[in-house]
Amino acid sequence: MLDVTGIILIGGRSTRMGSNKALLPVNGSTLLQYCVTAISGVVDEIVVVNAPNRAIPEIESDIPLVFGEDRLLDEGPLVGIAAGLELSRAPTSIVTAVDMPLIRSELLELLIEKVDNNHQWVVPIAEGRPQPLCSALLTNSLSIINAKILEGVRAPMALSGDLNAYRLKEEEWQEVDPNGQSFKNINTPEEFSSFLNLF
């Protein structure tokens, strides 16, 4: 039986980057491959959620890999989260994004550990802001999320009350990610260049 699914969202418009982030070259591979490798040690399967009809690179994975698409185009990450949950075969799912490749496995393990029936969603707070694209939730939250999407809700944090979200404070996660590197976004060519300089 699978315990945890890792959902990677790659369907954003990449406006500031100017090109498809998933295809960006990293050490002879792609940014998406880097993200898949980064979370593979924590999850039992990976679901990659793409925008409809958008190119996706070839991916190598030692664990099951499933591809899905946003049902609604350019409607934000909540729609992508729902698409990922629909394909998840595990009771718990983590949500990540291709533009957050420095996510630490220790942080993901902490998020997974905190999810339970009292808190269906665990969202870390970094620099005072919730980070829903680096979170963990119960897969059966899908019905609540779908209902909210039908109501026109698009902001992920609008569901924090419905899912009794646990907001993981900085002092709780800093032990496993002291510099908060898991929350660093790559949105521009300059930020991507800084990321490549780490290698």
C-alpha cells in the first residue's frame, strides 16, 4: 500500500521566466527531473500536473510516476492541487511546485508527520506568509476542494478553515531547514542563474 503521493505542479504560465520552467536545463537534465529526484526519497509515487497541451520533458524515476492535467486553464494552483489529488493513490499527499526545487526532504517528512484527521492540511509559514505549494494534506480533502472550486474559490488558503489547516510556525521547521531554502522560488532568469550557481 502507498503511504504518500508527491504532487508536483508545473502548469504555471512562467510569465517572468519567459519559458517553460519544467524544461529548464539543469546539469544535463531538466528542472522537473531535479524536482522529481529531490522528493523521490520521501514519497511512494509522484503525480506531475501540467497545463493542457504543454510540453513535458522525459523523466526518469525509481518510483511510479503519473501525469495529469489541470481541468481549467490558467485558473491557479488550487485547480492543479485538485488534479493531483484525483490521481493520488495514497492517503496523504504533499504538494510542491517545479519552481521550488530546493525543497528539503526533512521538511516534507515533518509536514507528513503533522497531517492527521484533526488537521487535514499542514502549511508552513515562511517570512510571515503561508506556503501552500510546499504543504501536506489528506488526499480525501479532494471533495472539499472540488466543492470550493465549483463555488469559484481559487486561492488555496481560502480553504484553511474548511480543512482545519495547521500552520507550521518558523520555529517548528527551522530545525530541518535553517535557511528556509525549501521556500525559495525560481521565477526569473536571474533567480534561475543563482540556482545553477549552487552546483
